[in-house]
Amino acid sequence: MTLPNFLVVGANRAGTTAMHSFLAEHPDIYMSGLKEPSFFALFGQRPDATLRDSAFFSNQMVHTLEAYEALFSEAGGHKAIGESSTAYLPHPHVPTRIKSHLPAVRVIAILRDPADRAFSNYSLYRQLGLERANTFRKSLVPPPAWTHDPNGFGDRYVSRGFYASAVQRYHETFGRERVRIYLYEDWTTRPRDVLKDVFRFLEIDDYFVLDVSPRLNEASRSPLLASVLHRLGPPNAKGDPPRFVGFLRRLNRRQLLPADRRMLVDVYREDVIALQTLIDRDLSAWLCS
């Protein structure tokens, strides 16, 4: 039986799709062909109302151990075997579930400014037709659901940005030495440095070099929309994209309104301050409104 020895657990909308893709190119790494199997979040249950967007994403979720094992049936002699599921970060019971099956697993997470992450999540769901509210503020559920959600999925956007308790759970369950936390800012500006550190963390060849820049710039926004733009948007004779592609790119660069950012900064302030101590990083930029 072959199972992962490392997991990329999130956060969602923080570059995990790009990281999954890049890691899969390393000859010592086997990444599951399916991203977001979410097995340890489902843990024997089929996707249902506890995953608000399950009707859209259920085809890529794995809810049995047999199906999960099958994801790694071709892992062969790879030194590092992994999968990426962003549902694992906010769910309070996932770390202990993971440890029951993968006691020596290594854990990787990329954390993004929670205000930007929440808005990016909203923008993606608007693009996919999963969100009807035409403004971010209208999409938000009442505040109690932001922090008091036993499954970590009740609120689509805000509740997934409280990282401190999630990081603390992984530290306590696996030990700090088996948990690697990266910031989205580092991932998007110094991707090669981050990947080199990941390779060292996984104890594999860290001299392997990937060409990351062009793809990372697209994937850091919307992986799905980036794929559409890549396929449908060849430049014209002047080097400009077709008009409809330009419109889609502008749509993909929606901006968080200043008033909404101020509101989110206040919501996340205590959590960001706690996270700074947990990961020993200056996160003051996340508190700027």
C-alpha cells in the first residue's frame, strides 16, 4: 500500500495549484493526478451539505480509503509522494485524521493575506457561477459563522482566513519540524527559493531547476480562467489579445474595495497578530487598510 509522505494543505486561493503543478515536475516527486481529493476532510463520507460547493467539486473528491490509495498506485519508487487539498487547512479534525493514517507525514501550507484571499475566493466563485451576489459585501454570511463553524466550511470566504488556530493544530499534531509554512508574497516573488526550500524539506535533490515565472503569474490569479486565457487568447498581429480576452483579464483583476478591506482587516487583526508569533514572520502588511 502506497500513501503520501507529504501534503500541501492550503490555503485555498494562495497558489497551491501552481505549487502542485511544479512539484509534479520534479523527478523525485509523485503528485496525485487529482488535486483536491479532500479525503481527510470527508473521511468516509460523500460530499454533502457540509461542503457548500460540493455539487460543483464532488467529482474530484475522494471519500474512501481504497479510492485514496488508488491515487498513488503508480508512485513507484519516488522518494516524495504527495497530494494537495486546501480543505485540510481550516477543518479542525483533519490533522488528527491525517496522523491516524500518515503518522510521519510532512505538511506544507502557503498562507495569503486573509483579506485578499477571501476576496479572491469570492471573485473565482463569481467567475464559475457559484456566487450570485454581485458585490463581495453582499456575499458574506452573518459574522457568527465566520469563527464558529465546527466543520470549517460553513462560510465560503471569511472563515477560511483564520490561520492561527489551523497552524497551531498542525504544530501540535506533527511538531514544528514537520510543518513548513510559506507566505504567498514569497511564493509569487521568489518561487525558485520557495521550491528549493520545499525540496530540502522533503529531503530530495534541491538542485533541480524549474522554469516557473510565466505560469506562476497566470496561476496566481485564477487557475481555471488562466487556462481559458491561455487556450483562447492568442495575440493579434500587434501583439494584443482579442477584445473578449482583454475583458476576461480585466474581470480576473477585480479589486477589493477599500471599505471592505478595512472591515476584513479588523476581523482578522487578532488572528494575524497571533500568527506572527506562531510562524515568526512580520505580517504587518496584512494589517494595512
